Amino acid sequence: MMTVPEYFGSKVFNDRVMKARLSAKVYSSLKKTIDEGTALDPSVADAVAAAMRDWAVELGATHFTHWFQPLTGITAEKHDSFISPSPDGGVIMEFSGKELIKGEPDASSFPSGGLRATFEARGYTAWDPTSYAFIKGKTLCIPTAFCSYGGHALDKKTPLLRSMEALNKQALRILRLFGNTTAKCVRSSVGPEQEYFLITKEMYDQRPDLRYCGRTLFGAKPPKGQEMDDHYFGAIKPRVAAYMEDLNEELWRLGIMAKTEHNEVAPAQHELAPIYTTTNVATDHNQLTMEIMQKVASRHGLVCLLHEKPFAGVNGSGKHNNWSIATDEGQNLLSPGDTPYENAQFLLFLCAVIKAVDDYQDLLRISVATAGNDHRLGANEAPPAVISMFLGDELNAVLEAIENDTPYEGAKKTQMKLGVDVLPGFNRDTTDRNRTSPFAFTGNKFEFRMLGSSNSIACANIMLNSAVAESLRVYADRLEGADDFETALHDMIKNTIKDHKRIIFNGNGYDDAWIKEATEERGLLNYRTTADCMPHLLDKKNVEMLTSHKVFSVEELRSRCEIMLENYCKTVTIEANTMADMAKTQIAPAIERFSADVAKNAAAKKALDPRILCSYETGLVRKLSELTDRIAVKVDELEDAVISLHDADGVVSESEMIRDKVLPKMCELRLSCDEAETITEKAYWPFPTYADILFSVR
């Protein structure tokens, strides 16, 4: 049996494989592109392609594909075999540099937001050499960017790579001002914590809402949920443990550094967290992780739910985006060191993040906006829709001292004493964690906690990289022209703290009083839904910033606004139609059958003894009849609201109608159906209940 170190990365064309299979000259050229971001030398493509092909074929691969991330939220691939005819009637296995560098998938059916006409089918995929190729099944997968015939980005990878270049350019300017002349590049790194639910496939198959929408549209609260806090970090059940073991092996073979696994707060909820890696690689890995999580679940008779709020009344699932920036020499630029007050370079990069989050809080909210995540943000297990930052006591004290020009005494180390001699002593961290903050500093990184579990992490990191790049650009422009660098640096840090301290909040983000303070006193934004925030992508300041760093063109921004709002409208419309269908064809008939049988029982009792009042049965039938009538009315109102969407004047108008008309009607219908579930005999109810689903995996 192979050990983990022996098979880790065995399906990846990684540095170890490249060094063994490429000539020294080709390897050196490709390595320079990967490590320093230099332009790819086209002459190396044929050599790399030949080595890739030989390696892949030896491992059983028969096909290759350009693996890309269109604006659908999932990945896409078109498989071509390696075979090519030979003169003797057989075949040879071929793969050229041209096939490696460029592909031409049909772009006509991918979302474009008006960037191209439907009849214009040609699109291009371009090899991303900074992300290793890998084998999935019998296919060599080559990570690529995806663009239209006109050169517009039709994917999430291209803008992400652009944002990384923008951050690198501006961060290097700052480092040079501090005397660092050896760093060749600065990269952002990410470790996304992935939350998910596991339920049995048997239960899943009986729920049309789960199959069509990924979440339950109906469901009364079970007798027991997460009230006892007994699932969080609890012993992992054997069936789940077997799934996790299988999942880890698949991920490790693909070079994905799955590190941490545990039960989450809600019943049937779990988490997987990887080790940090470069942002574009982390994005590829997270897309692969979500796909493999679902594939492995199927082998175990389970279904992996990645929806942000699959069950009402219990915790939803997020994806905490742990973000930091570091040089190619390994220096973490967000590490405060032992004396953060004296670490001017750290303080400047910290201020750049503070300024970025405050100036572009709308873009960060937009980057996590989906119909699914709207149900989660602001619930009692997730950050509110208001963006704020948590820095902790030590950094807060440092910034206050700088702002007020007062001495900083430094944080005192406190030794933890647990009252038991045998337990080891250790120093307490100078700062506690804040799990209610949307954007929290956690030692040498920031944890952006607003992402939904099904989101691509590309969107959030595009906006984060770009916004921080803009802050650094402003700083570099001023400092490069300063007569006295030290004075200018001090003033810049001090002014940033004064101008942007409204975004810093170290308290309870779940408290209603905070939301009032944030919006009414501090002037922070509170975009509760996708319909509220998405149009602000095209605000002048956002367009100017993103285009100035060449992360997006104006046309690409318009297309993304259109696509995201369309996705929002389509998602909710599918949910509304599913609700109406389930209520009409399954829930109402089930209530009627139960009501009829209760009435028959009452009639049978009366026949035996006319003096029997049957008050229980009479009251129950009356209540069920009222609910059935109410459900019928609410179904009609919901269907009318959906039909009215045809009158919308554009996608912005439609999204507002979804928010204001359709979603309220869905809530009203659900309330009636969920109430009916609580008084209908279980044998009659057409679907597995929350109690069935959440406690079915053992």
C-alpha cells in the first residue's frame, strides 16, 4: 500500500515531473514564467506538450482537454483524444505545442452578457502555465483562460490573473521604496475553508426542491436541530469518515493540500480546509474540490450539498477566504512581527487593506452576491451584509496610538494557567478571534467570511486584489514624489487611519444595534440582496478603478453585471416554479388525503355513537381545510408574480421585481405549507422531513 507522500501529486504535471522530463533549457524557461510571471516563450511549447503527452499516456490518459471556468459558476471541458492516424492504418498518440497553447471551444452557449451575438460561435482557450496540468479519469486537463473572438474575457480566471498582475506591480513599487531590490514578484495567497452538507441519496431523490434547486423550499423545524451544539467538532460518524478518507485520497493525488476536516455546527454539516497556495492555483483547486466532493459522495450513496442555505433554521454553508500577500522570497507582507508599532512596512500594507475595504466595500459585497448567499448573509451564523473589518485589540491599540501621536506600550504576554499542573503552560494570543466579522485579521492574513459555499473564490479575490492594488498605487504615487520619505510615510499611515477607521469594528457583528450604527452613524453600505448591490458594479468609481488596472474592460463589466443579475433572476424563478409545482401536485393532495381520512374516522365514530362530539377530528379537518385553501391562494399569487416578470423592462427591473414580489410570495407559501406539515400525519407527507434528512447519515 502506497503512503501519502508516495502518491501525493501523482496525477499532476508538477515541478518534480517537469524537472525530470524537460531539458534544462526548457525547464528553466518555463520555471521563469511560473515563478516570475514573465511572458511564455512559444518555442518551449512543443517540448512541454510532448513531455505532457508521454507522462499522461503512461498514466492511462487517452484524451486531453482545455479545462476552463466560464461564467456559469462551474468548470467546462471539451475532450479530444491523443490519437492521430498513421500510414499503416493504425494510430499514433500526438499532442502538439499548438494544441497545448490554444483551443477553440464553441463559445455560443456560454454566458456572455451581450459581449457577442449567439451566432458568433468562436471562442479561444489559452494555457495558464502557472497552474499545473492534471489527470482526471483518463483525461489530461490543462488549466486555461477563456475569451471571445474579440478578445473579451468570458471566464473568471483571466480577470483573476490580471488582478494578480496589478497587485504585483503596485506592491513591488512599495517594496522598492523600503529598500527591497531583490524581490521579483508579490503574490496573493488563499486558503478557502469549504463547508458542505452530506445527506443520503435516498432522501435527496425524494425531494424535487433539492434536485432542482440545491436547497429545500419547504420544511418545518425538526424537534432537534443544532440547539445542543453537539455536532460541532464532534466525533465523525463512520460513513462520513469513510467518505472523507476517500475524498482526501483523490484530492491528494491531484496535489490539492486538503489539511483539516471536521463536523460543522449544523447536523450533517462538515468542513474541509486546505493549506494556502497562490490565488489562481487555489481557485483551480477549489473548483476541483467541489466537483470531487460531489463525485465521491455519489460513490458512498450520499449527496454533497454546496448550497449556501439548504435548510431553513439551521446554519448555512460559507467558504472563508483566508487571504494574504507575500514576496517570492517568502516574506509575508501582512505579518506584524513582534513589534507591529515599529514595523512601518507592515503598517503601510495593513493600511492599504483598510483603505481598500472601506473604499470598495460595495465591490466586496458584489463579489459574493448570489441568490443562494442572500439567504445566508445576516443569518445568525454568517456575517451581516454590511462590510466591516476586525483587527483585534493589539492592532487597534497600535492604530489609535499612531492616529493620536501617543506612545504605544506594547501588548503584554499573558500566560494561560488552567489550574492543573500536568497541563502545559502557554502564552495567550494578544488578540481573540471574532467569528462575526465579515473581514477579520487573524494573525498574518485576513479572513473574508462572506463567500457562499458554492461560490468560485475567483470573484472575491479579483475585487480584493484590485482594491488593494489601487490603495498601493495611491501610496506609491505620493511616496515616490515625497521630499521626506519618513515624514510622508508617517502622515500617510496616520491619515489613512483617520479617514477609514469607520470600517473597523471589533464588536458583535450579529447585533442589530451594530447594523443601525454602521448604516446610520458610520455611513457604511447595507446591500441585503443581489438585486440591491449588483448594479453598483457599474458605478463610476468602480469602473474607473477596475479599468485603470486593466482587470476588466468597460464592456466586460457591463456583461458581468448583466450575467449575474440574469443568474439571480433565473435561479429564483426556477425555485418559484418548483415551489408552486410541489405545493399543487404533492403537498395539497397529501393534506387532502389526510383530511379526508380524518373526516372518515370521525364519521365512523359518529355512526357507532351519535353522542361522540369528535371535536379533535372536527377541529383538525377545519384547520387542514383552511390551510389547503390558503395554499391554493398563495400558489396562485406566486404564479401571478412569476408571470408578471414578463413585463419587466430589462434585467435590473426584473431582479427588483423578483426581490419585491416573487420572494415575499415564496415566503408566504412556505409558511402555510410548513404549518401544514406540523399537523399532517407523517405517513401522508410526500417528502422526507428535516428530521429525516439531517439525521439520516450514520
